[in-house]
Amino acid sequence: QSVLTQPPSVSAAPGQEVTISCSGSGSNIGSNSVSWYQQFPGTAPKLLIYDNNKLYLGIPGRFSGSKSGTSATLGITGLQTGDEADYYCGTWDSSLSAGVFGGGTKLAVL
Amino acid sequence: EAQLVESGGGLVQPGGSLRLSCAASGFTLSSFSRYWMSWVRQAPGKGLEWVASMKEDGSEIYYVDSVKGRFTISRDNAKNSLYLQMNSLRADDTAVYYCARLVRQPVFYMDVWGKGSTVTVSS
């Protein structure tokens, strides 16, 4: 059971928009910044978004991040089949004194 | 370009030990010694799990509860290397272990990742 809660899967058609939610609590998302990672099967995770809404180097503007209270959201517009991957949110939990990730969301572009 | 390369994974029996290494290179803007570093693991078919993090000078170290007392993170800044000593290994430690550069305080994110080293704990 992950400290951060993400939907197991989301799907949308090519060209459409999708959002992935990440829900936590006051000790993690509520008081620390959130980052988002993309992972293709058999490869290492790649940073997409840091500090809640900042786009990492080389990441297209189709990706965006936001945070409100104890929840964060990753948005992807203009979906491409190449966006099919697993997406994870992560942050620090001040009560646990530990890094925490969401359980991951598998994106299908149908 | 910053790069991390893990090594030291393999097959080990339950109760055994293994030491992972992570060699850093290409930290052109700031040296290895100016970054927090982390280990993150991923069990087969499962999600990411943060394992441990260590401050630049080793003055702060944090572990996930499930490895406390069994795993030890360390670093040698002169060798641009990070380590994870894993003792009393259990079947549920089986995973791909990633080394990652951590940007910390006030933010928390991992911007450079290695390709991973596979650890299998089985008799």
C-alpha cells in the first residue's frame, strides 16, 4: 500500500488530454513539493516535472503539473502513442522522514 | 552529461549479503560531492519504492523502515561513488535497484537515474 494514491490506469485517444491524480496527506504533498516520473517497460524512470509544476529539461510542453492542498495532478495534452508508459508521483514525507512514491499509473493511448 | 552506472547485483541466498555500487560521471555544473544521492528499488511487476538517501557530506541519512538495520548507504566523494551494503537479505528484497541523484531541500526530486542493477534473493 503506497503512501501516495494514484489510479492504477487511465486511457484516452490520441490527440486527447488526460490527467493523473496523486493524493497524499499534510505530511507529504501538503508540505513538500511533488515530482513526476515516466517509466517505459524495462527502463529507468525519467523525471518529467519537479517542484510541483516545473518542466524538466527537454520535456515537451504537452506535460504539466499542478498541486493543490494534499493532491497533485499530472496533465498530458495532445496524447501520442509514444506516451504509453507508467507514471509515478513522488515527494518527501516529513512525518516518516522518508521518500514516498505513488503506486504508479499505467497510461494507455487507445 | 551526468551519468550513473550501478553494479554489484546478482543472485544471493536468503540471509546473504550484497554490496551495490554506483559510479557517477559527468556532473559538470556541480561535482558529485555537492549532491544528495538515493537508492530506489522496483520489485518485479511492482512500482517504485524509495530505499535510502544520503546528504552530500553524509551528515544526514534516511532509510525506508523495511531496510533499517539491514541496509547501509554510504559514499566516497573522492571516487564519485555511492554504495548500498545489503545484509540479511530476504526474498522481498528482490528488485531492480536504481541509483539516483537527488535534489533536496527545499524540493525533493531525482533528476538523474542509472539503468539499474538486479538483485535476486532466492535459494
